Amino acid sequence: MEYGEKIAALRKLKGMTQAELGNELNVTFQAVSKWERGESLPDFATMSKIAKLFGVPLEYFGDGDYQPAEEAAATATAAVAPQPKMLGVCTVCGKVVNEGEEAQTSPALICKACTERKAEESRRAVKEEKNRQERAKQYDIAHNKKWRNVGLIVAACVCLGLLITISVVWGTGMQEFSWVGLGAFAVFLLFTFTFMSQMFWNGTVLEVALFGVHVIGTPGVIFSLDLEGIIFLIAVKILFMILKIVCLFLFTLLTFVAAFLISPFSFLPQLIKLNKGGVL
């Protein structure tokens, strides 16, 4: 290989144009072109600059049998290696995509870097969603435990008030004490405690107690758009409002009694679920 071919091979390996090499050496690109065609020879100082620029010894450009260093040999081999085929431009980032750098080519050309970045964003979004759900779960657990404690405290206070009241009644002789009455009062206290505590929990007792409130509604009324029709509508609405209040009171009383009766049976399961962090 002639010295001009060696200069051209090193220049191409570096990805430099003749003009860029000329700027590095303070010469014109025409001079570089003549060197590579073998029409002229650079002086010793310029040859030294070329050798230093490309990291090869001066002997590399000689005519002898000198074998260049391993890097120079790799340089000469790489200089004639085929260049990768350009496939186009990535439709996401706009960078040039060579063969082997593509993640997909159809329906649109996307490079591997964009695909990996999108996958990382998806993984990050999934992780953030899991963290959000975990925070929401912890908040629900803390919220339920707070109302568990409120229910227990309120129920205990109500039962304590009832106990003090019955003690005063029996102690002052307003009513004669009996063991049957004491047993009945103890049962009543049990039902009261379990009922009052569960009224603060979003569970079975509260749902049964408020069932009547959710069911009772005012039916629609068909009327004509005139004075008599409007008066009729107002009268019927008032009647239905009264009926609704009466029905709501009776039905709610019935559901409260039902909730009161089932409260001792649902108390322990609900309390255990709350203590374990369950959501009611």
C-alpha cells in the first residue's frame, strides 16, 4: 500500500473529509487530495503531524517491510470494511438508523434506544401505580382502624351511661332490684355495645340500619300544565312527603331493630377483620 493510500485509509477510518484533514494540518484539501493520489508528498513535519494525529509511527508510511503496531493493522483492516447500511430515520427521535440498530421497521421505523426508553417508562409507570395503590391501601387501613376505635369508645361511653343510670335507679329504690332484671339488662348492654360500635363501621349492621333510608323514595306524579294541575301536584307532593316521612320512620325503625338484633353476631367477625387491616 502506497503512502497516499495509507493516508486515505486512516482519514476514512476517522470519518474525516479531505478538507477536515487539511484544516488539522493547516493545508488545503487540494494538497490532501494530491497526497492520496500519489501526486505529491508531504514534508517531514507534516508527515509527523499525520502520524501523531492518527496514532501511528512514521515508519508506517515507509516503503520497507515494517509492520505497524496492532492498532495500525486494525486501522488498515477497518478502513476497507463495509459500512453499515442506513435504513432511514427513527420516527420517534429523528436520528439516523443503521442496519442492526432498528427495533422495528413496520409500520414505522423505530430505533432500539427509543424502544428501550419506552419500555423503561412503562416499567416506571407500573411501579408508580403499584406505589399509589399501596399508599391508598395503607390510608384505608388507617382510616378503618380510626373509626373502629371511635365506635368502641362511643359504645363503651353509652353502655357506661346506661350502667350508671340503672345503678342509680336500683340504688335509690326507684325500682326493685332483681336478678332477672340484671340478666335482662346485661343482655341489653351487650346488644347496645355491639350495635353502637358497628354504627361507626362500614359493615353489615350499618347497611341494614340504613336500608330503609335508601329504599324509600317519592313516586312521580303525572299532571297537566295549568293552575289546577299545579295545585294538584303541590297537594300530592305534600301528601307523599308526609307518607314518605311516616314510612321512612317506620321502615328505619324496623331496620334499626334488625341491625340491633344481628349486631352481637357480626361484632367479632367485623372486629377481627378490622384488626387485620381489612377494608369493610
